[in-house]
Amino acid sequence: MKHKIAPSILAADFGNLQRDCEMVNNSEADWFHIDVMDGHFVPNISYGMPVIKAIKKHARKPLDVHLMIEKPERYIEEFAEIGADIITVHYESTVHLHRTLTQIENAGCKAGIVLNLTTPVSVLEDILPKCYMVLLMSINPGFGGQKLEEITYSKISQLRDMINHKRLNTLIEIDGGVNGSNSRKLIERGADVLVAGSYVFKSENPIKTISELKSI
Ligand code: DX5
Ligand code: ZN
């Protein structure tokens, strides 16, 4: 399967949101990556429902909603209602993970788990069959524009082995510091989806940058 590219709207120009959404529509990108931060789970606050509604109005590709919020179970139905297609929650943010994933599925979305940098892949052993996707953070979440941490590569390999061993189709998504120099290695290790924020939106020609990431 060809890997997917999910530009992170966090790095878009919010004064020109429609224009940037159209850019993603017209590019070879597969999904819109939507980062929700609450100022508690991560130190930063990003955007919430009204902005996601505005994105949904223009987006012609699935919304991959990454919740960096405490107790995400409080808002699952609302995110589904405003147009989320995939919802990922942090392993570290919710106590009853199995219940939260079921809640996401019942709301009609695909469910995924996110692991912080130092949360080991082994915690997924029992829950993996329920995951449409696992997002491995390759930075400390909260801000775009950081450098991908080396630990990411071995975590991808471990997760790939676990998925293959269990004969699952779970996707592996990587988020944070993805660029043209590390993307090949990430794919080779077994990543299926690459999120890219600054590398895409701060480039001179985002459509071309997405195309290059896609054609690895
Ligand atoms: C950070 C977010 C990322 C961020 C990635 O917590 O989860 O999705 O937008 O941005 P870059 O690609 O600039 O590292
Ligand atoms: Zn993200």
C-alpha cells in the first residue's frame, strides 16, 4: 500500500484558511491532520470546534483529528458531529482506553491511539486489534516546527513487528518533524502515514512539497 500524507493545518495561515484547505484538496495529500490542544495535556492551545467546522466546509478529504486534550471522552460525539473521520486519542490522556475507542467507533469514526515519545509500544499489546491506526509522536506534542527524535525509528520497527505478528492492518502514523530528509527512512521502517506541518506550509511550493513526500 502506498503511504499517505497528512498535512497538519496547525502550520497553515489561519487568515487564509480556505485558500490553504484548497491547496490540500488540489494536492496529492490524503488527509487533513487536525491538532486539538487544550493547554492542559500539552502546554499549548490550538483551536477547537468553530475552526474545525470551517475546515470541514472546504475540505474534500478525510479529517484526521489528533486530540491532545485531557479526558477526550468528553468530546468524542461532538468531534464526530462536526465532521471528524478519524479520531486519535493519547494513551496518556484517558483512563479507560478501550471504552474511549468504542465510543469513537459508535460515533461512526475510525479510532486510533497516540503514544507520547517515551510511552513504550508494548502498552499496545492488548488493544492493538481495536486500533485502525497508531500514531507515534516523533516529538513532544504541543508545538509544530520541532526536530524529529531518533527514538522514533526503533519504535516504528517494534510496532511494525507487532502488527505483522498479529496479522493486523493497523496503520502507523508519524507526527512531528517530518521532512524530505527523514521521510524515506520512516517509510522504510514501516510508517504508513506521514504528518507534515511546517515542512509543507513553510515551503515555497506546498503542492510540490506534498508531491515529493508522496513519491518516496
Ligand atoms: C504537534 C502536532 C503536530 C504538528 C507537526 O503536537 O501534533 O501535528 O503540527 O508539526 P511539524 O510537522 O511542523 O513538526
Ligand atoms: Zn498532530
